[in-house]
Amino acid sequence: MNKSRLRLLELARFGIESMHGGSLTRRAADQFRPNGPVHIAALGKAAAAMVGGAEEVLGDSIERALLVTAKGYDGASGSTRFETVYGGHPIPTEESLIAGARLLRWIDATPHSAQLLFLISGGASSMVEVAAAGIELADLQRANHWLLASGMSIGEINAVRRRMSRIKGGKLLAYLPPVSAEAWLLSDVAGDDPAVIGSGLLYPSPASALPDVEYPEWLRQLLFAETNDSDVLQRHAPVPPHRILGTLADACEAVARRAREMQLPVELDVTEIVGDAEAAGRRLGEYLLTAAPGVHVWGGETTVRLPEQSGVGGRNQHLALAAAVRIAGHDDVQMLALASDGRDGPGEDAGALVDGGTVARGALHGLDAGECLRDADSGSFLEASGDLISIGPTGTNVRDLIIGWKT
């Protein structure tokens, strides 16, 4: 691997590690003054890492903890004394409903003398669920499959998820006992809105705030059924303080800081990269062709509208391949697009690092980059070209990093 590729990977590693849920939670816990024995509910991809960080500081003052995460994301906690349950991701499963029921029982058993601490990160929306009246598991799964293929942003997707849930959109507040409570969050959404992170379990949002898009008739019937409107619980505990521990902007700033420490010229673009992944990739690739030499840093989260029969890959791979088409033949340009949680889409890869030779290397295996983009099969092309990046679960989730290099 050449020096510039190693440099990009080092910068991404630094940015992701700076947002590790354990270190960020440990830092917050240093300033935490609980009002009683601490009871922790940790939900999402970074749940284990966040509990591990809290335990390093709070130790035996943590009386009990419940972790809800997905299998494969539970290795970051050094503790084995807390209960862990698994939910589905990115599509809710029967285990997600079991996790939701367990969460309600766990909350109900919280003594009034306790300090309740929620640690919430991305992925919680699918991993823990209590379905609204009239909604079955098959409905949730069908809706989530449609949502994830629709090209909608995570904020729009979570607005629909809130409508179908008894606990999202602040409705979990109805189940809280009269205890002191706080929520600490890692943000995986644009605007870092606590009503959107994890679908806003403890942060109310308007029940009618649905995206203005064309829904299939079966989904419209689920979303606008009277049972859903009447199921919204009106009486609930006060909204607890919400604290954002880490954001995508923080990660991008960490990458830029590390580049300066390496004495590299760097440009940090604060405009988030959103919308269609292919269009964004083409735009960024075109930009890098005429950009100033050095490191270029972006962050965001794009979307991919999937065809009926799609291939393999995720939004970062799709973006990277589109950029590779634009920079083909230019040996002075490289670009890395990486999911900060270590998983880009349904596969095991985190993203891709492409350069001016990517398209040619894939073509040697009989693949056409344009066809793979049309078929949402970027993963197959990038595997053939040798440009996939796999890093495993990272203990955080603050959306996606995109780092370019121009010689």
C-alpha cells in the first residue's frame, strides 16, 4: 500500500477513534454528579463502548445496567456484570420487540431513589422497539425495507419510525418512574437533533411530522390508521436533560487537526455531504481534479435509491465508485469514504479508498463501473479493484467521513 493511501487511512482512524463512545462517555462521567445509585440503559451500536467508559469512572456506583445492541457490536465493553440483549439491525426483528419489552420491564423496576442514565447511539431505532397498536412485526419489517431503499435521509426515516412506535418520539417518557434522569447521546443525524437520534426515545416530536413523500398505499394505511393516532401517550415524565457527547463535525475537526500535526495542507469543508450518493461522488471527484494540493475533509451521510434487484455495497461504496469514475486516469488523486461505525450498508465493509486506477483495475475483472452504479452493486466492483476497506465495529457512530488527497 503506497504512502498516500496509508496517510488517508491514518487520518480516518484518528477521526473515528476521537469519537469512541468509551472515551467520550468517560469524559462526561468525570463531570457527572449522580443523585443516587446509577442505573444505565445503553441503546445502540455504541452501547457497550459507552457503558465501558461510564464504568471506568463510576465503578460500583453503577448498580445495574441494560445494554441493547446488535450482535457483533458488544465487544467494546470491559464489563461482564451487566445484562445484554440483542436487537435486529438495520431491520427490526423479533429480538427487537423482545428488547423493547425487556426495556420497559427494566425501567419499571427502577427504584425511585436511583439516578437513571440513558446512553443512546445510532442503531437504537431498529434494535429496540415496542410497536404501536395495530402494527405487527411483519409491518415494521416491510416498512423498514421500503424506507431503507427509498433514498430518504435518516431523519426522514426516523420520522416514519416514530409514527409506528409506542416508545419513539418521546413516548418512552410515559414509562419512566419519578426518578432523576439524563440522556447522553452520540449523534448520527444531521443537525444533531435529539428528537431524531435513536428516533427520539425521550425527546418528544410532533406526531404529524411525516416527510412529504409519496408512500405506497399499504404504508399509508399503517401510518394514518386511527389506532396510531389514539395510541400516542399524552401523560409523561418531564423531558430529561440531553447531552450530545460527539458529532460528525467533531470527527471532521479531529481529522483536520491530525493532518496539521502531520504538517500537511488541509481544507475542511463544513458543508455536509447529503443527498444522492452517486451525484455527491461525481461532484467530489470533479472537485478533487482541480483542488489545491493536500488533504480535503468532508462529512455527511448520503442516500441510495435501490432498484428492485440490487447488488452489494453501501452508500460510501456507491459514492466512492462514482468518484472513481470521475478521477479515472489521474494518479494524483485519491479519496476515502468511510462509515464511522465500521459498517457501510448491510455488508461487513466500512467503505472504500479509490484512486485514478480503480476503474481500470475493476475492468480487468470484466466489470463496468457504470453498470455497477446502476445496479447498486458498487461492492462487487470495489472488491474486484481491491479498494474495499474493512475495519470492524468501532465503538462509535457519527455518520460518514470523506477524505480526499491531491498531490
